Amino acid sequence: MANNIIIGNLVDDTIEIAERKGIGHPDTICDEITEQISIELCHYYLKEFGAIMHHNVDKALLIGGQSQPAYNGGKVIQPISLIIAGRATSQIKDKKIPIEEIVVETAKKWIRKNIRHLDVAKDIQIISKIRPGSQGLVELFNRFGKGEIPLANDTSFGAGFYPTTFLEDTIIKIEELLNAPTTKNKFPFIGEDIKVMGVKDLPGSYFTIAMAMIDKYIPDLNDYIAKIERVKEFVATKLNLSGSTIYINTADDYDRESIYLTVTGTSAEHGDDGQVGRGNRINGLITPYHPMSLEATSGKNPINHTGKIYNYFAMDLSRAVVENDFADYARVFIISQIGKPIDQPQLLHFQLKNKKVDRKAIENLAKEKLNDLSDYWKRIIYQ
């Protein structure tokens, strides 16, 4: 970029930044595993008791291990630690619920499916620290089992916007392309830990990709460099990005032979730690130029935790506004009060661009969507 200091107006759509952390990033690993644990708990509760019980398994800390990558294959010398904490109903009358087993087995299953070179038997330790919930929050939750409108588990807010931009869409496409099974078959040396940062300014779009390379497929430095160039050309061609600039592994220092080489395909193997809530929002992006909540949605229960439900709701409602041709662009903000019915938010705020209908039409749409909130959990756990 010719000039990287730009002075613009408060509303300036010529400049944009967005980011996506791929499936193998330590933060994404924490998010995805805790969310999957919540879903598995929901299915277990529904099967055994006919209703979802109180739980929030939304705390996870990944502590990076240590490894010795090497051309043609290195080794992990100290395993990753993944600590999962939260609250969950562990007993109903005389029936005990195998919470720890569900947590650990769900995490292992997710890792086997998504991080193909990480050996769950020796490369990672999974520690479950799930405890029963507080009586007050459990009581707020219990209305759901009686068929009543759930009461908000928290005073929290959700934020969403629609549509996404070319830059944001392309960032998602790049990560999904590089982590697609067909790409892994074509380029098996690409690990799952991929982060994409996109920048748009007046001259064009720029995409910086951090891409873990798996050492056993790399015989030497020259081969590494050649493979990076092949991937760069592949991305540009496959996604028609000839007018954009693509960078891959910009921290590499070829003179010192310091390169992004891993044994397992994730930086978690050697000191890169992770935590729930530090990664992508529910639309798969980190968008400093568009509204987003800092709430960690992963692992929260989908029944009455508005820190989760309201973020999905805001995203879906903003999309509905645009798809119904009520506006060209929509932002939605919604806030709850703990202990109040989830379908009665304290505030529901729209920000619209090129509004095409009267206020009443949008209010009716919002009320219609709010009426569905008690069944919103189905949209989350069956997606």
C-alpha cells in the first residue's frame, strides 16, 4: 500500500478491515469444542428427559504444548492441555448424567474430525472442570421445561449486521477453500491453523494468510518456498483474485530459515494458547468496521442465555430486513435484563441504510421474530 496512514470521515466505506480464524486456530478450537459440547448435552438431555437442562459450558483455555518440527517430520515433545470449565445439570432425581464423559469424548471426536495430524491419544490432554449451576440461574432456566417463556440468564446484548461485504465474503472463502477436504487432498502439507486478515483501501484489497505447514511433507526450504507460491497461485485463481494482493506467512525469514513449520498443523502444538470468545463471531468473522458483540457465544445454553441467543437473533433479523427488501443494509442491537422474559428485550435498535418501507412494517417483522424466540434453540442446535 502506497500510504498506510489514512484520514477519513466517521462513515467511510472505502476503507475496511476484517479477519477470520480458521478451524485449527487455538481460539477457534476452544470455541468449536465448547459449542459442540453444549449441543451434545442438549441432545442427551432431550433424549433422556424430554427437555434441555441448565448448562453453560462456555469457558475453555487451551495451553499450547511444545514441539520440534523438522523437514520430513518432527515430533510433539509436550502435549497441549485443554481445560474446559462451566456449569451443567449433572443429576436428575436418581439419575446421574455422565458430564465428564460427554465433555471429553466430544472434544476428542471433534479433534479427530478436524485436526487430522493431531493424535488425541498423546498430543493433547483434555481436562473437564464442569460443576453444577447456581440455584438462582437454574430456577430462571426451569420455566423452559414447563413450557413457559424462558427468563434471561444474563443482562447482555447482541449485535448483528447484513449484508457482509466483498472483503468479508472473500476472507471466509479463502479459509474455507484452504481447509476444504479437496484442497487437503491436493495440498496435504497445508495444516488446519489458517488465519486470514483482509484490508481494503482505495487501490485494492489485500489478504494476509497465516498458514501452518505440516513438516513431514516438506523436505527442505526450497520445497517450502515453492509450495507457498503454489498455494498463493491456487487461491488467486480459484477465487478470481487477480486484482488483489495475497501474502502468505509474512513472518517467514528465509535467510535464517525461520518458517511456519508444524508437526500437527496447528500452532497450539508449540506455545500458541487459545481461549473461548477471542475468535470469530457467529457470522464467522471478526469485523472491527461493523458491529459485533464481545460476548463469547460458544458453549452457552441455547434456551435462555441471551449472550448467545440475542447474537443469533440480531444477525438473523438484520438479514430478514434486507431480504424482505425493507432496506439495503441493516444493523440490529438487542439488550436483555436478567430475569426478564427473553422475548421482551429492554431495547431493540435498528440502524438502516436506504430504508424502503415505513416504520410499522419493520416493527411487525421484529415482533414476529420475537414471538419465535422460545423455539430459537432449535435453530441453534439443529443447524
